[in-house]
Amino acid sequence: MDEGQIGGVRRFNRTVTERVGVLHDNYLGRDRPFGQARLLWEIDDAGTDVRGLRDRLGLDSGYTSRLLRSLEDGGLVTVEPRDGDRRVRTVRLTDAGRAERALLDRRSDQLAASLLAPLNAAQRTRLVTAMAEVDRLLTAATVTLDAVDPGHPDAQWCLRAYFTELQDAFDTGFDPARSLLPDAGALRPPHGLFVLARLHGEPVGCAGLKLPQGAPAEIKRMWVAPGARGLGLARRFLGELEDRARAHGCELLRLDTNRTLTAAVALYRSHGFEEVPAFNDEPYAHHWFEKRLR
């Protein structure tokens, strides 16, 4: 890791924390620190599961409980077991909590305006554009990749969404039973593996790798949720699967794709895959690619 880059990130963090006021116990002039205010912004009007709230913000259970207890003591939220499952707790805003969040919204808008006010129009555009890029890259860095069983509920959710998208995109529709991989269970070790991407604990993509004995490795079922596109996740999947195929001693990596998936075709070519004659009889494929692994 480049030490200059690390130093740049630390300088940026110091500037941001100072300018947005998170160092003070009275964030935005209210009688509470930033952590409590952040929780208020994350609670839906219909209520939010405490576990989901914790995962969304990357907080441990003890710290989350202390924050919620402070908000409860202030009459801003209620925390109750979910009907039918007392193991799951739900946090809801009270009327006072909704009023407090509205006030925080107004003061947060004022803070944002104060950051922009000293700048000219061109500088404001540059700053907001740069902030959007930082937000996108930090979000990309938050995505985790983990090998899971293809029968995991999150994996099944991704596969169903993927198949639905292909059904709409292909001229012929898409029926996984007609494909060469009708059941993603074939991607379980030792015959393969299945990688799941999560953002804030929620599934946002998947990719499989077939590892047939004595034959090239093959990428299957790679998909990124529409809301997570633009984060470089597809390219990250390719790099992850290449590394895993290489670790299994594979020297050649293959994949096939449909002609309607033009973005995918362009991605594979830019990632070093070369188009080759058909190496299988996949009924939904029009392009076949392979890449030598060094």
C-alpha cells in the first residue's frame, strides 16, 4: 500500500471531521453527539430492525444498544420485540423523534450551505462532483465478497433476480433448466464455488466458478444488482475468481455470454479475455471467451 495515499486519506478524514462538526458532543447545536443523530436518520418511519440498523452502520451490538438507550431515555424512540418473533427488536421514532429528525435535517442543510457559501460557482461544482466520486469509491470499498453455499437465501435471492433480468433481456427469454448449469448446487466445493457480494449486509451480486477436474475453470452466474452497478464490482468479481482459479492450479479460465449483454462482452475483452470458438453447446451463448492464467 502506498504510504503517500494513506497519508492523503488521513488528511482528508481530519478535514472532513473538523468541518462537519462530528468532534463535538452537541452536533448541529443539539444536546447529543453525532452517533445519536446518525441513528435518527437511519430509522424508517415504519420502524427498523435493530440488527439491520447495526449492519447498515457497521456498529457493534453494545455500542448500538447504548445509543438506542440514550435516544429512548430522551423520548425520541421506542425499542420493542417484533410481533411473532421476540428475538428481533424493532426501533421506531416517536412524535418527538420525528420532530427532532426534521430539525436535524434543516440544520444539516444549513451546514452544507455554509460549506459551499465561501466558494464561487465553479468551485462549488468541483466540490460536489468530487464528493460524489468519493461517495461512490467509499461505497465500493464497503462491498464484501465471501464464498457461500449456493443454497444460502442471499445467494438464491441473487440468482432469482439474475434469471428475471435475463428473461427480460434475451430475445428467447431465459429458462435456467435449459442451460448447461440448471442447478447452482453444482458450484459447491469441490466442483466449484459461489461468491456473494454484500453491501451493508445486503446481497448485491454473485458469481460462480466451476472447477472441473482436468479441465479449464469456468465463470458462471455472474450478476450485479442494478443499484450496485458503477462500483466496479463486476471487474472485482473477475479478479476474485481469477485468483481463486489460480489457487486451485488452473491455467485457463473460460466463460460464455449472450450477444444482448454488450456491456459484459466489453468488460471481458477489456479484462484480457480473448474470444474463441465455441467450447460448449450452451443454448443461450453467442460468444465464448478464455484467458490464460499466469
